[in-house]
Amino acid sequence: MMPELPVAAYLVVSVVLFSIGLFGALRRRNAIMVLMAIELMLNAVNLNLVAFSRYLPGAVAPGQVFAVFVITVAAAEAAVGLAIVLLLARSRRTADVPDVRDLKG
Amino acid sequence: MSWAWVGFAVLTGAAVFSALRVVLSPSITHAALHLAIVLVAVAGYFLLLQSEFLAVVQVLVYVGAVMTVIIFAIMLSDLPLIRGGAGLRAGLGSERFGWLPLLVACGVGALVLVGYGSVVWTAAPLAFQESLPMLADTTGQGTTGLIGRALFTSYLVPFEVASLLLLAALVGAIVLTRREVAVRVRELPKPVDLRAVARTGRGPAGPKAGDEADAERASAGGEA
């Protein structure tokens, strides 16, 4: 049988992807770019969940089901987030996060 | 060096390179396409982890739906800022925060890595394994049946909540992006009372003072 990779390999990749996503979410001004960076972070989390569901005994069902829920919430977030961005672009002629500061106290 | 390592290395190279392109590319369309590559690579990781159901769901939902929505939003928008080309900055720094995002991201990553390094991975399945039992063997039905069973027994309430969330997101997205179409309801002419016309011999020339009274009398006559 194929030798298994250590779980740490997946965890390190996951950390790298999460850090890149965090960097993008903090750096980008464009709201769609921020949304895409958040998708990156959610995928890193999913990778962690699935890796542990494979390597921890008895964790198969919880890990995979949680990954399914994360995918569900990510899809909903993308749909509503993009709708808000499009609405913003239509009404304000901008898609930049720093330009929308109406709720800032 | 086994084939698992080769596949892992290829996936990691594609994923990390494309992820960097997602956050660094000056073109938003290129960023979206590289995000699709990252999502496919994550599906490949799921296959390496023998989670075939999640790999398929990843491709279907993320690459098939979320990426399509994002690319549609980019392509269908008439705003040059969304469509890219201008206003997106290349390079590692941020124009508002300078090097702070890079520092924060590297700090978080380093913190987690140090945390991993301080853990002794002695639990038998977590250390390097020559072979774990195949998931399909341990669960008897592969991961698909297992996920289905778990979703409808232990996780039934979260499942229903998630479906409600999807419904709310669907309605919300439609309501938000709906264009306000000015529908002018035309003033419809009043329905012609044929019995009144037959009795009085004059057509519905227009609203007159006696119209309501006529109609009332006509209906009363019809009933009698």
C-alpha cells in the first residue's frame, strides 16, 4: 500500500494557504479581491479539517461533515458578498473597501 | 520518495504559487482564475486524503458555482475598477497600511508553525505512517455513505440550519441585486357592464356621475 504522508505536511500547507489568504484580505482594497482571499482562508481550514479526519481515529464523520458545512457557508457568503459588492458598485461607483465608511462612528 | 509525495509536491507547488498570484496579481481576472487553480489543488489534496466525496463537492460547489459567480460578477460589471486593469496595486505593500498586512500574515503563520513544532506528534496515526487503513475499509462504505449517514443522524439540526442559511442567502442575493425596474401600471379602463349597455343603449363613454348608480340599478335588476 502507498505510504502515507505525515499529517504535518497537510497542516503546513494549510498554514501557508491561510497566511497568504490573510495577507490578501488585509492588503487588497478591492472588495472582490478581499472575498477571494477569504475563500482562500476557508479552503485552508477545510484542508485542516479533512486532514485530521483522515489521521485521527474516529474523526472521519465529524471532520468531513464540518468541511461540508464550511463549504456551504462559504457558498452563501460568496453569493451575498458579491451581491453587496455589485450593489455598491452600482450605487456608489466604487468597489473599494476603504471608500465605504458610512457606518464608521 | 513515493507517488504520494510526488502528487503532494505537485499540488503544493500549484496551490502555493496560485495562492500568491491570487493576492498579488494586478489583474482581478487573473486572480480569479488562479483562485480556481487553488480550489482544484485543494480538491486534489482531498483525493490524497481519500475523501472522494469532498473532492467532488469541492469541484462542484467551489469551482463550478462560487468561481462562476465571481467571474460573472467581474465580467458583467461595467465598473473599470472591478474589471481590473487599473487601480489594483502590484507589490507586497499595501497603500493604506504599508507592510503591516505582510507582517500580520507572517506573524500568524509563524505562530501556528511554532505551535505545531512544539507539539510532539506521538499519537500513532499522526506520526509518519507506512500505511493507514483505507477509509473505505474502516467505514465499510467509503466516505460518501458515512457523510450521508452522519448528516441525517448526528448532524440533522445543523444540516437543516445550513439549508435555511442557503435559502436566506439565495433570497438575499436576489433582493440585493434586483434592479429597480419602474413598472408603470397602466390605468385600466373600467370593465364594461354589458347589461347596463343593453338597457340604456349607450356605451361606456367615460366616467360619468351616474355610472355607479346605473351599474347598481343594473345589477339589482339582474338579480330580480
